[in-house]
Amino acid sequence: MSNPRNNGQLIGRLANDPKVFENKDGSKKVLFTVFTDRAYTNAQNQRDSDAVPVEAFVRAQTQGLGPYANIHRGDLVAVGFSLRMDRYSRSGEQVFDLKVISEEIAFLEPRSVTQARLGERVQAAEAQNHAIKQEQVAPVVAAAPVAVAHASAVQDEQLPFGPGSR
């Protein structure tokens, strides 16, 4: 980190799997959210948490996503970050957007724990897919064909195309 006064550390669990966007130059932008507990308890003696959106950049020379390829929803991580203020105009109005930029990430759980959680998610998703397929493939009971007489309740003269147009 270049500025020792513009940095911090978030410790918490990931809210979702990261979203990855590829830039024109081959670099990637990784977006993820970390739920981090507040440093105090509320009146009910509970600790509230905040969802902090984080951005990370992966250079074009880096294979894959680097360490961000191994993060998944629910993982306990420590994110070293710096703050950046993006300033731009939108509809003629100046917009100031404060961003949390990930400089480094550390995993705070053993790989076996994170892999087990990921395996449970995969099994749950497969079970849900199986249940959806079972609903879609539910057998449809076909009615036996009924012999239809040529004579119908509607006379040929009442049809808009008239008699003899068959």
C-alpha cells in the first residue's frame, strides 16, 4: 500500500460469490461484498453488521483471477484496502463516489472448511435442479381420443368461410 494513512482492514464473511468484469486491456475487475461486524453492541446486546462493497483489480498479466478465484459466499476473509474517491459528471452534476479498493486478501479459515461449505452448496443446488426437473417431467395423463362425428353443433352456413369452401 502506497499511503500508510489511507488503508484499513475488513474482516468478515462474503455475502455472495464475486462478480467478474473483463476490461478491454485484458485486466479484470472483481466486485464482492463483505459483511463485517460493528465494534459495539446495540441495546439488545447484539452486534450489527454492515455490508461493505469492495472492488479489486487483477492485472492482465495475472493468470485467472489470482487469489480472488478462490473466494466464495460465506468465506471468512481479511481484506486489506485503500479508499479512492472517483469524481465524474452525470447529467451535468458532479458526482463523488467513495470506493473500497482491495489491495490484498487473506483467508481466515482452512481450505477444508471452505471446500466443505462449497460442496454443500453444490449438493443443495443439484438437489434443487433435480426437484425442478421432476416437476417439469411430471407425467401428463392423456385422454383417450373421442370419436368425433362429422356433424357438429355449428352448421356449415354459420361458418365465416361459408359452405363448400372446405
